[in-house]
Amino acid sequence: MFGVYVTHPQVQIDPDVPVPQWGLSTVGRERAVITARLPWVRSLGRIVSSDETKAIETAQLLADAAGVTIEVHHDMGENDRSATGFLPPPEFEKAADWFFANPTESFEGWERAIDAQSRISNAVFRILGDHDPKIPIAFVGHGGVGTLLKCRLTGAPISRAADQKGGGGGNVFAFRLADRTVACDWTPMEHWQGI
């Protein structure tokens, strides 16, 4: 069976709202609704989400289609960037480049990439440790920590080269539950057809 890591799709950016409280934009919600109609979503027996609004909204749409209740896990949150607050997109992209290129250092008070990788990996592995590998499972979260998890699963060094392509999020990578081998690279959520 398979596990998937799903990143939330496009969000409603509001500099006056803390980033963890941003919700899905109209486009992001539409993409998640389209994805929820796919057969692989209906096969999910378990969905675990970060506690940030955009992830919960995405997870709930998938869970409604799968007929399961979402589980919320605090340690699956995005890397902590609260030290800088909101950064306009061009500045954020530069900061994210630096974050991935310098994993043992903090960008102006951000959580270090190695610490975020350890946190997300430990959370996912702890959940999988008690999970029946015959039941498909989805983890719903964020692009930065999703990339860090993917690097851990593939044994690759932390690098933004492993990140989602294109802006906005809303991608999936899959892995086999039996051996945690990554089975597909980032794919737009509404295009992935399952393993």
C-alpha cells in the first residue's frame, strides 16, 4: 500500500493575518475539490494533517471524500518563520533559497532546516510506526517540511532542488508503506492517479 504527502494548494495571502491562519484561496479550494473526486482519495483509510488552517481545510475536503475523520498533529507544521513575520513573495523566495542552502543555520530566527526535518520526519515515522501498512494514508501539510521529509525518505541531502516545482503548492509525492521508498516525485494533486 501507499502513503502520500499532500501539500496544501494556493492560499489567501493576507499580511494582516498570521501565516498559520491563512486559509485556502478560491483556486486552492477548487483544486482540492477536484482532487477529492479521484479514486486514490476514496481509498484512503487515514488522513493526518498539520494544525495550520490551510492544511486542515485541504485535509477536510479529502477526508469528507474518503469517509474518514482527520487527525491533527502539531509536529507536522511548516518550518517556524514567525521571527520575520510576513515576507512579500520575492523576499520569501530568497529567504527559502537561503533556508535550504544553509540547513544548519537559522535565517533571521527561523527554525533551522535540519530541526524542521527532524521534527516532521519524527512525526511521520511515529505515526507510521503504529499504522497498518495495508491501509493507505495521507499526510497533509506544507511544501517546506514536505520537501525536507522527501529528502529524508530518499536519503538525499537537504536541497531546494527536491522542492515542488511551480508556485502555489498543491502537490503530492507518494511512498510505499512497506519500505518507505519514494514511489513518485512531486505531482500536481489533481493529476496524480495513484500507484
